[in-house]
Amino acid sequence: MKKLLKISLALLLPSTVLVSAAHNVPFDWDTVPVYAHLANMSDDFTPEQLDFLAENFDLITIEKGHAKRKHGSTEKGFALAVEEIKKRNPEAKVLFYWNSTIKIGGYDAIDDFPPGGELLSKDGELLRIFNSTFSDLSQPEVQRWWSDTASRAVHELGADGVFIDAIGKFSNHSRRKVLTPEKIEALNNGLCAMVEETRRQVGSSSILIQNGVSMDPENVGARLLQVTDGAMKEHFVSAKPGKKEALAEDIEVLQAIAKSGKLLAIKAWPGFDWRDQEIMQKSREERVQMARAAITFPLACYLLVAEPYSYFCYTWSYQGNDTGTFVTYPEFDKPLGPPMGDAQRNGWKYTRDFVHASVFVDLDTWSASIDWK
């Protein structure tokens, strides 16, 4: 396992790290650097929510479908949200969510989707996922449509860059059953060419963040990291115990990526999410209390890997008024200071010191402590 991991890391990291557009994002170690990722399909953010976002976050992705039920499209809702956030915090960087492989509705851009551009299986059947279809990225017309839409988000809607979702969808087990290896290769090559063209159109000062650092055989995550400014690790850690081996591998991978100079948005969970119906039927205040009580382990794991331009995201959902974004945590207000060195590992135990905090994590017992100084 260790040998394979080292090989994967060597493939994953860019051979040359250039000055990144991500470094235009405000960053400091004064307190825990945090990242927001959310939307509300039904309505605009309220003035109070906009105030909270502007005051607490310098890096924000506005998810698909924001305010589309009110304004008719994601683009219209997004543009208004960006304008209001920038009024309150001109330094904030706001990213446009754009799924790289799934043809998601609710965008004005869907009206211009190329005819015949949807992905078919090797048997000629239309492939579906989440009540949507896939884009056939082996077609140059589909690539141009996607890149042109991303470019308009930057040049016309006020986005500071693009959050590129779903980069590994063509290489997963389900797709391998219904697509030929040759088609998967063509799709992934098309994806990489599409992102390269997007970079050309939006320029070096715009931020491109990919969702995922996939270790699939096609190595799509590593290829895209040559072009993008960084990545989101969407399912890094939960307060609910999991497999220590998998988390240890994630920690090692993210440490290496962060040290390479790439931006990281590290998504952690409080032990539940929007799919847990029993918990979601509780009051919001109960969810807030549960999340506050569970934050130490996810936050401590983030602190093991954090480098400049590593941001922490801790919520239980992405959509609606109850995502967990608009929650205050005492830990986010405590002085942190820069790290005093790298994390140290002894078996399944890790330690790391910051100027104002000492971190301890035990993966064997799925426990942690943060001693705030």
C-alpha cells in the first residue's frame, strides 16, 4: 500500500508549480481559514446572510441553481449574489459552479447545448444520472459550449473563477460497465482539453478549482492539476468514525498537494448530512449544537494538512437556508498563527504545533484535541 501511495503521489503532483491565480485569494493564519460552498434554489440570500458571508469568508462557491426559482436561471441568481457580496467585501473571491460532465438544468446556457451532445452508452442508450444526462466531452462542440459558458461567468457575471465539479465521473465503476475503454479515454482527454481552453479564455488571474484529486487509472485529477489552481477534497473526514487507513492516505495526499503550492478547499462533515432524515427532522438549533460538539476531530485533521491557501469547510448541506454555513464556531474566532513545522506521525497518532494551538489526532480511536494557547 505504501509503495502504491508514493507512486500515486508522484503522478498526482505537478512537475512544475507555477505562481497560481489562487494566490489572489486573501489568506492569513490569524484564525482558521474558512471556505463557503452553498446555494438556495428558491430565493436570493437575505441581507443578513450576505453580511455573514462577506464578513466571514474570502473564498465562496455559489452552487448550481442559486435563486433560479425566483429569477429563472442560475446565471441570473449568481450574478445578483456576486454583486451583493462584493458590495460588502470587495476582496472576496466568488466562484461559479459549473459541472464538467453532467448536463444539469436550470442554466440559461442549456438552451445552447449542442444538438446530439449527450453521452450514449456503448449500446447506444442515453446515460442518465440524478435525473440528468451526461455531456459527451469527446465532441469538440460540447467542449466549446462548456468553456464558453465558464468564460461568460467570469467576463459577464462577475465570477472570480470557476468551481469545476464531477471530474471523475467517466472513470468510475458504473461508467466502466457501459462505456468502452477507448470512449472513456476520449472523454477524459476531452475534459482536459476543455479545462485548458477555459484557462486560455478566462486568463491566468481567474481561479479554477477542481472537485477531486482522483486516483483513477486515467489519472484525471493529476492531469487537471497541471492546469487548475487547486482542488476541493469533498469528503475528507467526518466526525463519525470511519476507516483509519483511508483517512491516513488522504492526509498524506493532501499534505503533498498543499506543499506543492496548490489551493485546497477541504470539506469536512459533522457526522451527518442532508440525507440523514432523522437528524434533518430535528430543529436547526439541535443540528447546530451537534455540529459544534463534533468539530474538534474534523478541524484537527484539517490542521494536520493545512498550508498557505488551504481552507476549511464544515457544513452538513449545500442547498437551502439550512446548510450549516451560517453557524458560528468559537474555534473560528480563536487566534491560530502559522504552523511551527510539519505534522509528525507516530503510528496512528499525529501532532502538529501552531503559534497559538497544539493539535493531536489519534486515528485508531477517531479522537482529537486542540490546545488553544
